[in-house]
Amino acid sequence: MFEKNLEIGLLLDFYGETLSERKRTVMNLYYNEDYSLAEIADEIGISRQGVRELIKKAETELSELEIKLGLA
């Protein structure tokens, strides 16, 4: 099952502005607004799998930023 990583929520608050607008929107809906993958898919007009892939890519970007910068 696809579970939310609470650490990513913190990284999103800290580094979220570095993400593309689309990724930032998806991450905000998922982590801050508690939307489901299906609700996000309906909201932005892509598949659930597309939403999941965007979330995983954004999580990777945020994690890599934290590894490199260590600011959060």
C-alpha cells in the first residue's frame, strides 16, 4: 500500500518552492489537504498512476535536496 511519509511533509514545507508548479500542487493536495490519489487525479485531469508517479518523483527530489543541503 502507498503510505504517506511524514518526513516528506516536513521537507515539502521546507523545499516545496523548488518543485515544479504541477508537482507542488499534487504534493500540497496529497500531504496538506489529505486528498486521495483518485481525488487528485480528478482534480488535475490525469490518471491515479500519473498522480502516484508525480508524488514519487517529487518525494525523491525533496529527499535528494535534503541529503545535499541538510537544511531541514
